Amino acid sequence: MSNSRTDSAQDPAATAAPGEVLLDVSGLKVYFPIRSGILFDRTIGHVKAVDGVNLSIRRGETYGLVGESGCGKSTFGRGVLRLNEPTEGKVLFDGVDVASLDGEKLRSMRRRMQMIFQDPLSSLDPRQNIESIMTEGMNAHGLGGNSSARRTRITELLEAVGMSASALRRYPHEFSGGQRQLIGIARALAVQPDLIVADEPVSALDVSVQAQVINLLEELQGEFGLTYLVIAHDLAVVRHISDTVGVMYLGRLVEQAASDDLYAEPLHPYTRALMSAVPVPDPDVEDRRERILLAGDLPSPANPPSGCRFHTRCPWRQETRCDDEEPHLRELTTGPADTGSSSARAGTAPVTAPVGSPSGTAPGGSPSGTAPGGNAPGAVPSTVVPPAPHLVACHWAEGIRDGHLRPKSADQVAADQGVYIAAEGALDPAAVIGAGRDAV
Amino acid sequence: MSAPARAAGLGASTTVPLLRVEDLSVVFQRKGEAATRAVDGVSFSVAPGQTLGLVGESGCGKSVTSLAIMGLLPKRGVKVSGGVFFEDRSLLELSEGELRDLRGAEIAMIFQDPLSALNPVIPIGIQVTEVLTRHRGMKGDVANREAIDLLERVGIPDPKRRLTEYPHQLSGGMRQRALIAMALACQPRLLIADEPTTALDVTIQAQILELLRELVVGSDTALVLITHDLGVVAGLCDTVHVMYAGRIIENADRREIFYNGRHPYTGGLLRSIPRLDAARGETLTPIRGSARDAIPWQEGCAFAPRCDHVEDDCIGQPPKLETVRGGHSLRCLHPLDHPPEIETLETIV
């Protein structure tokens, strides 16, 4: 823990060991009502943005939540902070149920959970200068002592994110997108949070600037002992930054694993499709890869498919169970053998810890968890957190893992389910480009 | 990284180019303000059946280049110079009427945001048949049947129903397909796609890229793909042109760019993006500062303020685009000796 948190001596959590559960979410549901009618405001249904997500984040860990737009990942982050009121479920932050708090208690709890938003321009007040933006939170929570002490503190924070004190008197519009995002991060740090929820922290930035922000987030984690929930659609970014990755689809968590395990052996069909769709800046890899194309679009979260929510697009869908029986997250030991040649697997041999209560996992100090990326210069010292067990919500995960089940092509899925796809073979270029040329 | 297998060039130079851009410059000039040179002496050419990638960050001039080719820039306050040749016709010298005959018929464009490229208050069907009526003289039922056919070919299910729907009723991926259908309506020989998948999710992006690939490979349609995503380029483009502050700073065929790219900016881009298959713990090396820090080319290399390889002579005179070897040109006085090495993992789904 950082010794800079002198103000939070009353905070028992500040002394807690890394590896224990900081945020424990169970059965979280966030529904948005669909209303109809002008005179009578009737609710005719609900958009089930988050529909029963269990997830726990350990202190010092970076948990990456990925999924495509509309999967409920952002709503989940906002639900945890109660920026959107959860419909159901429990959010335990450091042992305290956030849902039960109100008024002053909720306000002071919020100091410990901060958020970094996607669009830094719209999340910074254009008419406040940087000093006032940054001290506002400190004032509200009575942190930082008198005004000169506060100014010293925010100057330090600005330096920590790589900006100079000359920024204090300036306004958000005077900065570039990347710098604004740095200010957003410094603002979040000003109130000494334990948990930072970063919602798409780099997706609005240019590629060369993204790396600056990603590296900074990693450095700050070590320096301030932060726990992150990083929400993003970019699997490459999430894999890079996270210790544990959770994959969401249509309001549910479908797979969760240590970042390297997920990459080495994605088990859920959706994760496989998602991974195979991420372009890699390497022509040889791109030429060699076989894409798993998905048929159709995301179904409506107001009326999710029965059984497994992914079955309408799943290339591995089976005749039984998929359509009518809902799969739950369960643990699969990674791989049938330790023959995994990849060095990345070395530290993540079969996990024996019980799934349900991650709080039972060994507290920090277990050296077995530090293996992956030992060669990393300047990497985050967050490896004290042991790797998370590999959980997957699919009836047929074993068969997929062992290669007994083969994926169908997207055409077949499309034909079975009546959705569209223009995949290999479905299009004859001559038919599209050539057809009718003579008719012109 | 496995041994950089360098495939032979795709032989672009042997075929007659379909589109030739020569020394194209676009200057924005507002009354009482200093002129902004958005595009500064850009030259490239595309052959039929070829895909050319124009890569760069926001503000580098890649989209303005495409608008200049299409003649879609406003007339007031904009000065376009240089040459754009479609086969033997000089596009910059055509009248607005002649251009309109060409646009949509022989050259079509796909925009980044399909929602703003489609008219929100007109059904999809009318927007598609409009093209058919304008360029192919089809009317009524004939045009409708053709529109249904087009939507079906780009993979839109139940096309008959979709014709009567409005853009907001379609998903993002389907809107982009509708836009592609409109672009294909007259079998264009040149397709310009400006960030066609940036607004889409990755799984939908994969569908659309597959569609574009199938349309170009094996046909004689040429594609100019404008993107910031090097991953998309790696999978789709034959040749790659990297732009910075309005100028092309490096160009080569795709293997050469990725395995032997020598401009510090190209190398910097490759090292600053997290790769899905990179070994974990591989740290990202950002490029210092942001694109705002560029200096005008007249005063030296625009990238110099952000460059790790900057030397004294980088400031003073602008570097020239010089050929390093066949098909690979570079605008740098002190290029990298070797491209960035990135440790990667074997398995990839």
C-alpha cells in the first residue's frame, strides 16, 4: 500500500493485504423499463442490460470486462457504483453492501470508488479550470487540508500523470484528447480511491496516445495500490492490461479466466469468435488465421433468447440443451494436459481453489501466482494476485476444448437460424460486381 | 516473431493503374486566417483488383484526400491542386455534372458512420433505388427488384421488408451493409471506403471486412481503404501508405511495411498498439506527445518533435520521399535499422 494515503488512517481497508476480495458482486441485475403511451405511462417490458452477473475483484487486481456494444458492460460498471440503480443483486464493496447505503454513507463510500469515463471532454466541466475540477472532489470529501496543501497535492497528482502545474489555470478545451484523459485520471486519484472503474478509458484516443494512457494506468496501480475494473470493447487492450478477464454477452458473464489462460484456451464459443475477429497487425498471422464469423446481430436485450443466450449465433450449437437449458458459470480446469508448450501457461497450472468463494483463495504471498511475464520490465507488480479460475458458461465447453465438437460455418448457422451472413462462399464476387454490368 | 517471410510484391507496377493521384494538395483558407495545408503533395496509384490502404491518425489528412478524389470538398475556401486521374480522365478538371455522372456509377464511396451517411427520413429502398434510377435508368418495379437483389447480395435478410424500413430501424452492421449495397449498385470500378468498420463491433467488423475482401479479390474493382487500424490493413491491403501531417511518410506493400517498415512513425505505431497475440508483460512504447505537436513540413520533418531518432539535421529542410528499394519509399533522414521486434505467442484462435 502506498504511504501517501495519510488522510485515510481511519480507513481499515488501507492496510488490507492484496489478494483478498475487494468487490464482490452477486446476482446483479440492472433493468431499464420500456414505457409506452402518452397519457398513461405504462411499462411494457424491460431492457435487461445486466441480467444476473456474479463477479469478484481482488485487491490490487485489474479485472477487464469485455464485450460488444449492448452487452451491458458499461451498465454493469455504473450499477456497481450505483450511478444506475441496480434492480436486484448485491454489491459488496470491502464487505459493505453498497445497495444498503444511502445519504452520507453512500457519499463517503463513493470516494473510494471512482470512475474514469470514455469521453474526457464531456466528463470534464468546460467552464471549470483544472484546479477547480480537481479540488472539487477533495472539498466534497474534506480531504487534503487547507487550500495550499490541496494545491500541492493536485500538483503532485498532475505530475504523477505526466502533466505540469501550469495546467492548473487552464480549461479542458485547451488540452488534447489524451491530456484530457490524463486529467480525468488525476481527478479520480485526487480522492484516494481504492477501486477505479474505467469505462473505455482509451477508445476515444488516437492509437499513439492510447499507449501513454495504458502505461500510465499500469504505473499508477503500483504507486497508489489501486484496484481496477476496466471496461472495454477492445480485447487486445483488455488482455494487455488485465490480470483477469471477464467476457460478457447480452447481460451475462459467459467466461472468466486469467488473462493468459483466456488467450491460450478460450472455451466459450463467443469468446472464440470475439478473439478470432480481432485484427492483428501482422500480415502473416492474418493470412494464417481462420476467422470464426458470427451470423447475424446481437439479439434484443429486451427479449433475450431462451436457454443459452448465444445459441442463435453459435457455431457450436448442439441439438440438445443449448436452446432450452440455461448454462451457468462453472469451472473447467485448463486443458487436458500440462503439455501446454506456451511459457505463458507455466504459472497457471490447474487451479484447485473452490469457485464459489474466491475469498477463500490464498492471500498474497503465494509465489506460484507470479510466473507469467517474469521478463516484464516495468510491468505492474500486481502479480501478487493469484490467477483466477477459468469459468465458463457453456454446456459443451469440454467438447469444444478437446476438439470433439467442430464449429459450423456461419452460413450453416445462418441457414439454421434464419439470420444473415455474407461469409465465405456465400458471395460470388462475379455475381455482385459483374452482374448487370452489361445491363448498364 | 517468426522469420519475416517477405512475399514478392503483388506486381502492381505491371498493371495499368485505375486511379492515379499525383502531387495532390488541399489547402483550407479562411478569410483573415493562416492557410492550413491538410494534404501536402500526396501521390499514389491503384490498379484494378487491388486494395490500397491509407493509414494515419486523426488529422493526418487521409479523409480529406478521399474527399478531394471524389470532388466532395466545398468549393469556397478550399484550394485543391495536383492531379487525380481515373484512367485517362482528370477528375479535378471535370464539371460538377460530369463528376455526378461518375460518382455512384464508376466511383463509389463508403463512409465511416452509416447513420449519418443515410438520410434518416427516407426509407432504405428509396435511397437504393435512387442510385439505380439516376445511373442505370431503372424505374418502378424493375428498380425495386434490383434493390432487393442488391440487399440480398450483401447479406441483408428479408430484403423486401427492409426496403420499406428507415435507417434507424436497422442495426449498425446492417446499415453499413445497406450503404455498401448502394455503393455497389452500379458495379463501381473504384470503391473508396473511409473507416468502413470503425463504428462497428469487432465481430461485425469481421463480417464487413470479409464482404469487402470478397468483392475485391478476384474482381477488377479497386479498393482504397482509409483507416487508422493497422490490424485491418494487415489483413486486407496489398499496398500501404502511411500518412503523417498531410504527407505520405512511408509506403510499401503490406509485408514490407510490417516486417521492414523503417520510418520511426511507422515503427512507433506498431509498438504502441497492444497486440492480441503479444506475450503478456510486453510493454507498450508510446509515441511521445500527440499529433498536435507536428511542425510545418517547410521547417523540417513534421514528426521530429515526437521522434526518438531525431537528429539536428531533421529540422531545417523537409525530408524527401525517397525509394529505398522497389516499391518501398521512405521520407526520413535517419530511419530505423530494423523494425520493432515484438514477442508473440504461438497459439491464436
